Amino acid sequence: MRFLTGAPELLTPNPKASLKMLARRRAAAIAAAKRAVCELEKKAVKALVTGSLADDTFDLHSDIDFLVVEYPREMKYALEGIVEDALGDIPFDVIYLDEVAPRKLRSFTEKARRVEELG
């Protein structure tokens, strides 16, 4: 008898099936990120995508990281509700550029991509 460990969606005898699941999840994440950025733009918010979706390391357990570059001050923290509504059940993080520690700034901004640049 063989026991398998790991994430259930990865326990498939067919590696091509796992790759297809990953491709579908990544495509869904990109579409959701585009919806979120579009909704944010309606509120005069400029947001980029950073993290795994931006640097092509996105996997089945990744979230979507948004880097908020410009926003009306009165919208701060209300943005998360807008993103949540656009993403549904996809996990996410909202990172405000003006709150990023100087030592991490380069890492966030180098990875950041406009949503139109994603797959």
C-alpha cells in the first residue's frame, strides 16, 4: 500500500492534471486581479500586482499581492473591501507603498507589475 502526503489537489497520478489545475488557478487569479485593479482605478487608486503572481512563482496555494502606489487618503483601508469583493474567495494582501519599510522597498517595487503585463 502506498501513502501519499501533501496537498490533496497535488495527489494526482497524472502530473499533467496538476499542471492544468495550476494553469487554471493562475488564469483565474489574473482575471480576478484585473477586476480588482479596474475597480480600484474607478476610485482613483493606482495598484500594481507584486509577489508570486508578478514574478511567475504563483502556485496552487498562492495569494495575490497588491501594491497600492497612489490613493486618496480617505480611501485608505477601504480599498481592502473593494479588492475582496472583486476577488471572491481568492486570498490576497494589500500592501501600501507608503508603509513599506525602506529595507524592503526595492524588493516590492522590482517585482511589481501592471496588471496588463500579467500572462
